[in-house]
Amino acid sequence: MSSTYNHQEIEQKWQKYWVDHKIFAAEDKSRKPKYYCLIEFPYPSAEGLHVGHPRSYTALDIIARKRKMEGYNVLYPIGFDAFGLPAENYAIKTGVHPKIKTEENINNFRKQLKSLGLAFDWSREVITSDPEYYKWTQWIFLQLFKHGLAYKAEMPINFCLDCQVGLANEEVVGGQCERCGSEVIKKTKKQWLLKITKYADRLEKDLAGLDYIERVKIQQKNWIGKSEGARVRFKISSPYQGEVSCLPAQAGSDGGVAESIGQPPLTPPWKGGEIKVYTTRPDTLFGATYMVLAPEHELVQQLKDQITNFSEVKDYIKTSAKKSDLERTELNKEKTGVELYGIKAINPVNNQEIPIWLSDYVLASYGTGAIMAVPAHDERDYEFAKKFNLEIIEVIKGGDVSQAAYTDINDGQMVNSDFLNGLNPKEAIVKMTGWLKENNLGEPAVNYKLRDWVFSRQRYWGEPIPLIFCSACKKSMENSKFQIPNSKYNEGELLNPGWVADENLPLELPEIKEFQASGEGESPLAKLENWVNVKCPKCGGSAKRETDTMPQWAGSSWYFLRYADPHNNKALASEKNLKYWTPVDWYNGGMEHTTLHLLYSRFWHKFLYDIGVVPTSEPYQKRTSHGFILGEGGEKMSKSRGNVINPDDVVKEYGADTFRLYEMFMGPFDQAIPWDTKGVVGMRRFLEKIWIRFNGIIEDDIVGGVFAKEPLSDDKNIKELEILLNQTIKKVSDDIENMKFNTAVSALMILLNKYFDLSISDFAKEKIIFEKFSKNFLILFSPFAPHIAEELWQKLGHNKILLKEEWPKADEAKLKDEEVEIVVQINGKVRAKIKLPSDISEEEAIVAAKADLNIQKYLADQKIKKTVFVPGRLISFVI
RNA sequence: GCCGAAGUGGCGGAAUUGGUAGACGCGCACGACUCAAAAUCGUGUAUCGCAAGAUGUGAGAGUUCGAUUCUCUCCUUCGGCACCA
């Protein structure tokens, strides 16, 4: 007679109810406090939803639902990161327009997401490929451009000769094109870059005030890679012409601390007849016995007349340029190099002449592209010096320099170092840095590993970059000492001469039929002459559009702002809404986005803050991360392995509630975990148990009243249940906040089993007790399995839905039992367990312990040396 | 090489201001129901041992009355970075 658990019927019913009654619509005006939950919006791939997506979505769904019941005005939005390569590749193969395919995929995703009963506010959905959306992506880009944070520079990019197309790093697998398998070469191309390096310092410093999980903070910190040291100038001398620092030496004129950060390789900072180096170890300066320049270093070309072996040098430059990244790292054991004959450098601390070498173990893109080599105290320099028989001078005592470089900065004593002798390395760094500054030979400097963000793609399916190149304007700019207007980043440089902003936004993607890249790896847009050739918005002359598009990261760098006001056509969002909703209170996403999306969007947000568009300097207050879901057997899920689990199948067969519950129960949220269909079945059993037990009571009650008419008197069990109930309220509440969903579910299982075990003995069938139990249980359970919880709640006769009930608070007074089991140990081994009142005194407890028969056996004829008492836990005798 | 996370039953895992190791789920075994099977329900389930008991959280040491938890050394797996001066 009891109805079976029909998940399809129940889930459809409640999903419809939630939509019809706009239960999850966030209110822009509310007296309630706001709470903004965010998950990374998906890329709508043709494969559809992966079981990994709902792990993150369900977790924040639980948070969102809990917050709602706690009285918050909750915003939990969803959208689609719809630009991207797969749709474009599909278009190249099939001719189907990416827009069509993307729309199709989005429809599928929407359907899948809705079937999970997630508490999204669908009325705020955003799609990054929608012109009404990317209008503002383009607008932000133009702000960056106008403030001098976007510039065009030559960059080596990955290029597939076969496909004739530029590839992103992720598309290069083992030096080969991911798509066609042919070789990928480096090709130098002009690219748009964004000066994220200008924000390196703030991006690092501001991490301190954020509630991000530690792993994320550490990874971002390492990625930014801040290091402190000194910049030192070495003069160049030539035996033929004496000193060549006749070029205008820039000594002291730049004084800036981080002048060289993140510059692209071909606009180097070095100038004149000296070599600037960056070092974190100025203490070892007396040990510098040679110098090394990166092969790409500009100075090499400048000094070619003085270099007597220039043809040999040229060959070396050629070979190292040919090496792919793969080779350069694979061959990293054996160092190569060539000495520059005809010139020498002068060590500023002792005026010694030292040789200058060229080697690709020095990177052009870091620091100044040149180093002072201290073989005695740097492993790489040591290896190089050994190979080429260069002088090794020990300046820190502490290791054995004949065997290996001594690199410890925390220990040792300076030797052979004149005024530094006797100091430890750290003291020596301070002293040397001061000395360099006094003598105008160097200054403190900061360096970052972070590079500027390569922002252009030679692709179709992305936001067009709304810039126009005009040669007439270029000339007039050059003549009139171009300044970046209204910019606090104005450096007075002639940046991007000839480029003019197209303010007529959105600049929509034109229709095309041929998606294949054109000619020399240009974007397919370059083929559209009608589109490319335009009138210059500034001077009206003939000009050309930029044909590159933006990377996928563009649209996702600010989407969370749009959710605050998704239909605004005057601004990316209104000031009022941004003030109310931002920052995001809790953002969950994948670790793989830590150094890309997460960092990029922090950068954009800080910029928008600086120009007064957003009210906070950080976008996300709290950041957590989920683990991957692997295939059964622990391998990554992939089509080729054939171990992909389709969420649709699971939802259809077992239901969304089972699916959600399983994903939360399967293991620690932040760890990778294999899928296990047996485990899904276990969750389904649990739901059926709940269904049958509750229905049993509901139906019996209708028929003839299972509930006792008179209060029963089984005090002990009632008390026990009450305590367990309060413990569960506390545990589930805390566990959800800490994302320990697996133990929260387990606590709910324990509570359910306890109640129904006890109800066999009838007492629990007192109506008051059942009502108390069922209300709390269903509220606590509802974020995990919302459909079945609402259904049972309604069947119990309630008119108001569970979501509008209040989240319970544990009664602190009822968390502890009056009587507890205390363990008695002898020499650390458990010998007895006794029941005692929880507030028993030490003396009484010891008396009780000694009264235990088993303990007496062990204590017989023994002397007690020590007794330890932990209230409510244990007594330990040491004999 | 560097940075980070993690090693606990047959499996996923639980337990940390140091205090009963193995919660909860899966699997398995036995029993009940059934002509039978499935489902369901009940009981059991770290290892060795008939038992008393002993052993046991990657390995080894240390601190402690007591260590999965703290310290040191080492091993393995996963993730990230990779000549960053």
C-alpha cells in the first residue's frame, strides 16, 4: 500500500514548482543581508555535462540553500562561457557555424543543469558570445587600451605548419599539433598583450586579506614569483678601444625599482656600454668571475664590431633560437655557450676584468636578460664554469667549493670579500646593497616571474578586438608627442602609435563561411576585405581593423559582475547593483584555473576598481576548490578509455537527489576520487529507506494513528535521541561550512537509523517527538536531496515549503550526554570502559575505575606511579 | 630539481588543542522471507589466535603515561612549476 519512491515524478514536480514560484530569483532590493555564491560557468561543450561539473555546483547549491534558510537574499547565478576552440574546430570540419553549434550545446546544458534541481537564478543567465554581453568585454578592453595597459609587441607563438594556424600552449601536445599531429614551430608574431605585470605586486600582497584556501594562495604566489635583490651595473671594456661606455650611460637615471618587470623579450631594458644584471645574492659579488648574456640580448648586436669571433657567436644564437621549448628543457643537463672575444666586463667591486659569455641557460625574458656568474655559490654557474674551465672563487665559507656550489644563504661566513669579510650572507646582502647605492653602481630591485598576458588569438570564434589601425593617425601621433589621456598609468611613452579605438560597440563578429585560418596564420577575419577596410574614426581616412580576436579568458574575467545586473544596456552593471552584490562571497572552482582565470579576473577587477567602475578591489572574498572525479578504476574519464559516466543516465535511472547525494558523499570534496556505481546504488537505498519509513508513519497515521495518545515515559531513549538530534544539527551545519559534505551525510544517516531503531520500541512514535525529528531532519537533509525532502515535508501536511523554513540551531545545553563512557588505560593500553556521569570529579572517577574488576586484576601488587585524568574521556594509570 | 597535497581494512573513506583507530557507505559471509532468484530485513566483517591476548594507520627513529595526529630521516603516489640568477 505504501507508494513507491518515484523520483522522476517528484523531481519534475518540484523543479516546476521552484520555477513557477520564482523561488531562486535573487532580489536586487531587499532588507535581508545579501549572499553571493558563485561557481565557474561551464564551457558548453558538445559532450554535454561531465559528472565533475555537478560536484562543484551541488556543493555551492547546498551553501546557497542553507544561506536562504538562514535568512539571506541569495544570488546563485549561472551562465555559459560560450566562445572557444572546439566550436571553431567543429566549424572548420563541418561548416556548421560556431554560433549554431554553441546554441545547440547550450540548450543541452540548460536541460541537463535543470534536471539536477540546482538553485540557480536562471533569469540572470549570461552568455559570453552574446553581443549584448561582449559589448562590455570589448568596452573593458578599450579602457585597458586607453590607460596604456594594452600594447602590441612581437611574440614567439606556436604555429602549426599544416593547419596554418596559431595554437595556444594547451593545444600543443609533446611539440605536436593536437589536431593534426604535425610539428609545431615557433613563429614570431605581433600580439596584443595586457600589462598584468603592473599589478604583480598588488596581486600578491592583497592575497593576505582574502579567504582563499592555502593551496590557491601558494600557487598564485609562486606564479607571480616575486623576488627581491639588487640590480648591478658592470662596465664593458675592450682591449682595442678602451672603455666603450661612450654610449649615453643611463646610470641612476631610471632609479625605479621594478623597471624591467615582465617586458617582452624584444623590447629589452638594457642600454649603453654596460651590462645590467639582476641578482638576489649581491653578497656574492666578489665571487663573480664571468658574466653571461642571453643569446637574444640586444647588446650582442650593438657590440658586434668589437666582438672578434662574431661569426661563431652568430651561429650559437641561431642554433639556440631553433631549439624548441621541449629541446631547451630536455637538454637542460648539458650547458652550452660561447665566449665573446674582444670585450670584457669589469666587476664594479674590485675593478677586475672578467669574461663575457653567451648561453641559453640565461633567459632573455627574466630580469635583465644577463647575469653575473658566481660559480662558487650557484649550481648552474658552477656547472657552466666546470665545463668551460672558468675561475671559481669562494666568497662564503661553509661548503666544499671543490666539490659543489655552496648555496646556503642562512649559514656561512664571508671571505675574500674585502669589506664584507666576517659577515654572514644576510648581513652581507644588506651591506653590499647599501654600498652599491652609495657608489651609484646599483640599487635594490624587485623581480617577478609573472609575464604579461598574451591577449590576441588568430581565431574567428572570439570577441573581435575593437581597434583600427590608421597610418595617417600614426604619423600625427608621432609628431605630436602622444600621451595616454586620463591615465594614471601614463608613462609618456609613444604606445601603440596609429591604433584607434572603435567606440561603436558592440563590434559584432561578421558572418563568414570559411573558418579556416588565412594565409600566414592570420585570423579568418582577415579575409573579409569589406570588414577589414574601414574609415578611421579619428581622421576619416582609410584604415584597417584589427583581425585578431580575444582569448577565451576575456569573457570569463568579469562575468560575475554582469550577473549583478545582466540586462543593463547602459553599463556593464549599475553602480547600485554592484555595490549591493559584490564582492562574490564564495567562489568555488577548479585548481586548474588558479593561475589563469582566477589571476586574470583579479587583475581586471583591480583595474576596474582603479578606474572607478567597481566598488571593491578584489572580486572574490572566499575561494575554494573541488577535486576531480575520475573514472571507475581511478583513471581520468575520457572518451578514448570508454569510462565516461553520463550524468543524464544517472539522473534518469536513480534520480537527481541520488546523484547529488552520492557526489557529496563519495569522499572529501577537495580530493580527486574515482566514480563508483555501487556507491550510487547505496545512496539510492538510503533515499528509499527514508521514503518508506516516513511514508509508513504518514499512512499509518491517516489510517488509525500510530502515535501514542499519552506521553510515553521512556526518558532515557528520549534524552538520547534529543542529544543526537542536537549533535547532528551542529555537525551538519559545521560540516557544510567546511565543505565536509561526506561526514555531514553520514551524520544524517546515523540520525535517521537511530530514530527508526528506537521507534520500534514505540516511544519515538509520540507525535511531538516525531514532529521535532522530522522537521529538523528534513531541513538538514534538504540541501543535499531537495526534491524528496520537499515532497515528504508536503506529505506531512505542511503548506509552507521547506526552503522557507528556518535553518535550525543546536541547543548547546543538549549536546552532551549526562553519562559518558570513560576509558581506563594502564600503561597506555585500554583495559576497561566504564559509564560515569560526564561531570564527575577526578577523585570519584579514579575510585570508580579502581573498582572495576578487570582493572583490579591489572593493578594487583602494582605501584601506581602516575594517574592522568581527562574529563569525559579517560583515566590512565602508569604502573 | 623546487613548491604543494596525500599514503589508514577487500574498496571509498572517518577520527588531529595528542586520549577507545576503522564512523558512514560499498563489498563479502551467514541467517530470515521465497518453490527459487532478485529486492528487502537481521547478524557479522582490520590481522593472527579456540580463547585469554597480541599486532596494526607507507618505512625507520624520537618526544609522551598515551602518537593516524607532534619532531627528524627516508620511500611512494598525485597535482603544479621547471635553468627565474
